[in-house]
Amino acid sequence: MIHLYCLLINKAVCILNLHQNYISRYLDMTNRRDFIKISALGLGGAAIATSGYNIGSKLMAAPGDGEKVKGTNLKRYPTYCEVCFWKCAGWTYVDEDNNIVKVIGNDDDPHCNGRLCPRGTGGPGMYNDEDRLKTPLIRVKNENGPDTFREASWDEALDYTAKRLKEVAAEHGPECVALFNHGSGGKYLGTFLKAFGSNNIAAPSFAQCRGPRETAWIATYGEAVGSPEPTDIRDTQCLVLIGSHIGENMHNGQVQEMSDAIDKGATIITVDPRFSTAASKSKYWLPIKPATDLALLLSWINVLI
């Protein structure tokens, strides 16, 4: 069975045996605890959203909204993390002064299995950061110095934005306004821009992230993969990572599944010029030269055929 990220069966091992010149290091497997520990390094804070999306929307309506946690002075509220498209559901705990104390995973969420990655658990730090924007800012031009920003109310900021957009539309046409978006919030801005009179909406990140994969799957199978991906990393016998870096993108469910696969003795092969976190947990690390991915894939296809 071939899954996303080239999850190949034992044939992949035979292919690699024919391409030993690509293999420069043989590494022992380690346990899942070490893998998760190392994967966590270098990851920062999180943005905790307050409304549901996909699986999160169902869990946001879960019982316990605002209930007091037994034996404490804390209350908990359902939430979900929007740092990545995994959108893990969680619980936000607040004290008597409504200060966020901690965020933990929701056991009922199949995306996180009750555990958030370090970015998710770091949400309170981002929320309480002294540099977090809490009000709109309007630029103030200074003739004798650098521009500065002043705080503004939402009414003032929205009126200012509407006025300037109308001026652009009147002088150049609404189609002269374009949107470059990323993330789930982009669709709302896209709806606004279409109502404004412009269809110039693009997502440059599409080509840098999941776009080529989704386009290829639609062209081949008629349906996109979507996210979180419906892969079975946990039960695979051989996992080939090429163009992927599980453990650094910290897609929560996949990291947990890969850790389980390590415990089950799966053969992991990582193709990456860098000695990445995933490469350190792999049986085979293939540090190919950058931009030679296609040559390697063609050689594998040749052997398979």
C-alpha cells in the first residue's frame, strides 16, 4: 500500500539495497519518548482561537464550557489551536480573574489524542506577551523622523480602511486591489474582496506548501488529500520521507503515529540533505544533493518497473 509521503512496503528496502551509494549513515531506532522530546526543540508559542473549525467546531460545543475544575479555583473552556492546519482541540484553563493559566489537549480529539505539541501548550505565553497587539494601529507620518503608529479604536480603523478602499476603487477600479492570503482566515477576506469587486485572490503559500501535492492527487485520483492527512503511519512497515520533515513541522497526530511506528520496529528512510530530527530516528538517511529529488525518484521508479 502506498500512502502519502511515499509510505512504501518492504519493496522500498530492496530498492535502497540497490542504491547503497546514496546511503551515508546507518542509525539505530530510538523510542517514542526520545523522538517526541527531540521534536519539541526549537518550537515556540501558539495562537489559541475562540471559535470552532472542522473537528474543533464539534468539540467547541462539548459539555464543560465554563465549568469549574474540581478541587481548584480554575474554570475550563473548549478551544482549538490554529498555529497549523492540524487545528488540535483543547481546553483552556482560567483563574478567578479570567487569566489564562494553561492549555491542554482534548482527549476526544482524534487529531491530538489529548496531547498538544509545544506550540499549543505555549499558547498562554503568546497570549500574555507584552508585545501582542490588542488594538488597531494607524501609521503616523513624520516629516523629520521615522513613521510611528498610534492606537485607534476599531470604529476608527474600519472607517479609515473603508474610506481608503473606496478612494482606490473610484480612481483605479476595485480590481486594482488584490489579496494574498494564507490560513483559514483568508476565506473571509476573500469573500469581502469579491463583494468589493475584485477576484484577484491568490495564495503564494499554496505553491510552497501543499499545493503541488493536492494538484497531483486531484489530477491522478480525482480527489485531494486534505488535512489532516488520512494516512496510516502508525501501522506501516516501511516509511519513506521525501520532501517532508515530520518532527519539525510538528503536525501533532503524525508525530505521535511516527513515534508508535518506531516502537513497532518500522523501517524509516529519510531523504533530506540535512540531518533532520526524522533522519536521526531513521534506519537509512539519504543526504542527497539539493534539487536531485527527481533523479532519485526516477531511479526508484526504474527499479520498481
